[in-house]
Amino acid sequence: MASEHKRILFLATDPVESESIQAELAAIDDGWEKRVVGTFDQATAILQARPADAIVASHHPTDISGAKLLNWAAEQCPKAVRLVMAEPAQREEVLRTVLAPHHFLPKPVTADVLKGTIESALLLDGAMPSEVLLTLASRIRVFPPLPSLYFRALNELKSPDFSAEAVGEIVAKDLAMTTRLLQVINSGFYSLPRRITDLTEAVSLLGQESVKSLIIGIHLFLEHEHLKPLYFSISQLWRHSTAVARGAWLIAQMETGNAERTEEAYTAGLLHDIGKLVIANNFEAQYNKVQKAARDSRRPLWEVETEEFGVSHAELGAFIMGRWGMPVALLEATALHHQPGRSVGREFSALTAVHVANALEYELHRPPEGNVPSALDQSYIHSLGLVDRIDSWRECLRNGKVPPQGKPVSRSAAKVAAVAASAQSTQWDRLSSQRKKWLAASVVAAALVMVGWYLRNHWPGEKSLPARAKTLPEADASTAKHLGESNLIVPPAPITNPPTDGATGLTGK
């Protein structure tokens, strides 16, 4: 990218923001030709004279110039990458006004983020057959929208005084969403020692990014539960998607230990196959034929999809996520999860995590008879210098946890681990006082018997403890008399902590 001469046009109608953008652009010394304008007319005049490689428009609630430019550019400059800069809380409004596909760039933006996003967007668009996608998109009756619940939760999650309780109350208004969200937190992935039934606690444990992605994923699958394709089950697709999300999270945790990277991988894994839902919903008969052809020819489904539709479910899924304004990293992970070698990037990313998790999940749980899954791209993994990590990833997914040598756990994982530990440590406190006394007395009695047995069998000299007691000095006669028939010469040390009970999981504090 550094050696190429790219033309980037920015539209910022606010003078203060325009100065800020120019200051950030000045920090990017990459051979780019950068131009910042303040009006829609100026932008279109420049683009008509000479098209740009990327068009970035700032969005304001009271000014539609940015949305107008991106919608205009979709028709007049279809090869240009289009990005919209807006506050995260304005995402829903952006989706309503910017009708053309675009990439979302949250404000405030820094030079590094701006540069990285534009570069990634250019590379991704170059890897995706945009004209074919637009043709297929024109045949789709209804694109799945982001659920309104997502935007209500997003606004709360992004507020300065964010509260898990408020998000839980928002989610609780949707019974189906509530049920599925609690199913996820109580799944084997989290391995909690007790069931979570409170949405506030579930939101706190899952983390902000996971909650957002689950709201989208659950909504999509619930919306498509009515579909009855011949060759795949919606419920099986949901199980596979959640398994890949879990696997991508674990692999990203192993390689990065970074909370944002792991949550990004989880989201990408959860949404990587949404293109299948859209194809099945809009082209059901045609898609049944495609799936049958893939089974009969023993080829991966995405290859036959590409022959039939011009693109696979992977590219279509990324196209839809682009319309939602999802981050470029998620689009790349979705679009290229079968063909990661098409990515120009050669470092561990969400794409790596999803590709590996998808392939290894099919290794661990074979797909239905006749379906041929995509294999692990060894050459891509080799290009990242990570071939020696494959066995560790496989073992990690098999065990469902990051090995001890893995990177430090993320914030949400630490919360889950804390809950597991807390659940065990507080079970002793939850017992009734009568049961505590009974357990303590039982432990003391058992300890006394064990000490007595040890002394009976290992005391030096005479083996007969009663005889030994009779030889005590006269001064200790009262002590012997006090001990009576217990045969215990030395009392046990006081027990300061209740023991761990392997059967009940009780742990003393």
C-alpha cells in the first residue's frame, strides 16, 4: 500500500472537524493524495473530474451532505471504497440515510485508525467481486436489518454511565432473545458451576461486544427459523456458528490475550455464515439444488455456490455486514473465511481465528453425511509462521479452554472465572448454621479417629495405649482421667478452616 499512489477524498461540512481531519491526515505520510472539502457540490465536481479510490464522508444529524454524497458515489463511482464517519450512537441513523453499501468509521478518528481502516477497506474490496455482489443483491427481496433492540442496547452500552442492569432490562423486553441469551451464558463454553438466570449478571459476564454480536446473531436465526431447507438445519447452523465463535475466541485468546481482539473474533465467528440464511430465504429452490450438487460432487458448498450465484455465502454475508456498518476486520473474516490466502494481510487477525476455528470445528464434529467442509489452509497458516500452533489450537478446541501457557485471559473471561470461583467459595456460607455445625463436628470426629489410629499403630515403644496411659507420671493422672476411654493422649490441632468436600464442592473460607 505504501508504494501505491491512492486518491482519498474527504467531505467534512463542519469547519472545526475539517481542521481536525486535515491535522490527522498530515500525520499519514504514505504517498496518498488527500483532499478535504466542505460541500457536496465541491466533492462531486472533484470526483467527476477524476474518480477517487476512497471517499470518506462525515455524518451529522442536521446535515445530510455526507449521506447524499455516498449514495451518489455508489452510482457514479462504483469502484471507489465508501466510508462514513459518525458517532457510534448514530449508527442506526446512518443505516437509514446511507442506502449504499459502505464501511462505518466511528468518531473520534485518529490517523492510525483512519489509515488502517482505509487500507483494509481497499484491500477487502479488491478481494470481493463487487459488481457480481451488486447484481445478486438486486435480486434479494429483503435484506435483513439490524434489530431495533440492537440499537437500543448499543446506545446504552456506549453511554458514559453504562449499566449492565439497564441493558438487561432492554433485552428482557424480548422473551425469545432473553431465552437464547441465557442459553448461551449457561452453555458448556462458560462452564459455570451454577445457572445464570439474571440478565444483568449475564450481560456483565458476556461483555459489551459479545452482547452486541449475540443480539444480532440470535435475531437473525430467530427470523429464519421458519426456513426448512432440504440439506441443512437452521438449528444445526446456529450450533455450528456458536461453536466457531467459541473456537475463534479461544484461539484469539491464545495468540493475543487482548480483550478487544478476542471479542472481535467471537463476533466474526458467530456471524461468519449469515450469508447462508439470506440465500436460503431468497433463493430456496435454487439453493436446494446447489446443496444437492455439492453433496453429489463431494465438493465444498462455497465452491458450488460461487458457480451458481457468482459469489459464495461468505462474500454475501460480508456484503450484508457492510451495509450494517460493521468493522472492516469483521467483513474480511466473513468474506474470506474459506479462502484466507486471498487476504493481503500476513499477521494473526480475526480472519485467522475464524478460518482455523471453522476448519477445526468440522474436524471435531463432522458435518452431515455427504457435506464436504473446507479444509485448513496450510499454506496460509505457514505464511503467518504459525504452523507449529495448529496442534495447540486443536487441543484447545477439544478441551474448550486456553492451555496454561496461553496469554492472559480477557476481561470477560476473567469475570466468568471469578464467578466460578465465587460460586464455589460462597457455597459454605450459604449452608444453614445447623449443617455447618454438623459438618464441622464430623470433620473433628474424623480427625480424632485418624490421630488415634496413627498413635495406636506408630507410637514408639509399647503398642498398648491403655498400658502407656497407666505409666503416665502422677502429675498427669488428672489429664488421663479427663481423657477417659478415648485413648487419645495428644489432642489434635484446632481446625481453623472447613475442608473441601469433593462430593459437594464445598470449600472453606
